[in-house]
Amino acid sequence: MKNFCYFFVVCCCAICIAEPTDDIRQLLFSIRSGVNVSPLQEWLHGRSQYYGSRLDAIPDVYRSSMLDDFNSRLKLFKSLNLIVVAMLKSEQIVASATFNISDRRNQVDLVNWFAPDRLVDTKPFWIGKGPFIDFGVEGFQWPSDKQHRGDWATITRTFYIHKGHRTCQTDSGLMGVIEEGKEYCDWSDKAPGQPPIFYYAKNDASYESSLDFADQLIVYLK
């Protein structure tokens, strides 16, 4: 990754990343755009993998074995109190959201860490503490009523931090993953390739004016 020098060690069938600042990162999950699988389902239920100590050896979808028993495994990393979800473009982090799990740590699971009350930092701008229309790993699906999903194009957004659904022209937020329904709004239809599609806002403005796309999503402990 640009501007960082990494060395790698193996621990607990996952990948630890240590920076020169002694900022230790434990990689939990990585997925690349266009692989045509659901990041949400891979995060929650995917097959755990071990791929050694080289970051460039990580496959298109990587899921740490830590996620199979997440809360128990967290006890092995008591000094790591932050979970970061980040989007990368050409191996550079272009957007991220950082969550503090030090409070109620024994209750943390695969979903509830991604919550407004745990949010402590976002990039490339601080989005604040809300209010949010949609916020969560499981995100947003429309129509929410399964009975009507055959009548409308299904829209699924995950790893989702969104301020409003007023109109396509005024949609705004920080980031999201398009799993289905990329053609719903003009701004989302600009997305290159096939799902999953990772999008983020470059500044605190509507997606129409600030949208860009990433090619990788990662989640790590810090």
C-alpha cells in the first residue's frame, strides 16, 4: 500500500500486519470488486481460509478463521480495540470507518460492531454521529417485503453508511456495497463492472457530485 512499509507475520490462521509505528493490524476479511459473490454472505457465513504471510497472496475473497468464533477470538487480542472497514483503490485506502469495541466488548459479534454509537473516525471526511437513514453491515434491501421483490428490481446495499434516501439526486453518505440493483440511480449506474461494487463519497456532498469507486474492501482489527 502506498505510503506504508509492511512486514508480515502469521498468527491464529489470519494475517497480522505491523506498521513501523507499531500499529498492529489483524486482517479479518478482504474481497475484491466484480467477483460476483455477496460480501455480506461471505463475511457472515463464508469458508475460512489460510493463505500464509504474504498480502499479495490473498485471494479475491479472504475470510479469517477468527470470524468462525469471533467474540471468543477477540479475547486473544485485548490490546486491539478498533475495527476498521476500509475501501481500497489501486492498493491505497480511499475511504474508511473506524469503530471502537472497547465498551461492551464481550457482546461484540459479526454485525453489531458496525454501529453509529461505536463510530469514532471516518475518512476521507468525518461524517459525524448522524442522524443516519441506514447504517449497518446488513445494510438495506428494497423492497423489504419478499412478497413484492418479484415486482421490482431488488436493491441490496451492505456495509452501508447512508444519510438519506430523499431522491437519487440528493442521496448522500460515506460508503456502501452494491450487491444488487446497480442501475437504480444514475450515480450507481456509473459503477464499472459487475457486483460487488464498492462506492464511497470523496467529500461531504451528494453522491451525484462526490461519488467514486474502489476495487477492494477489507476489515481489520487495529
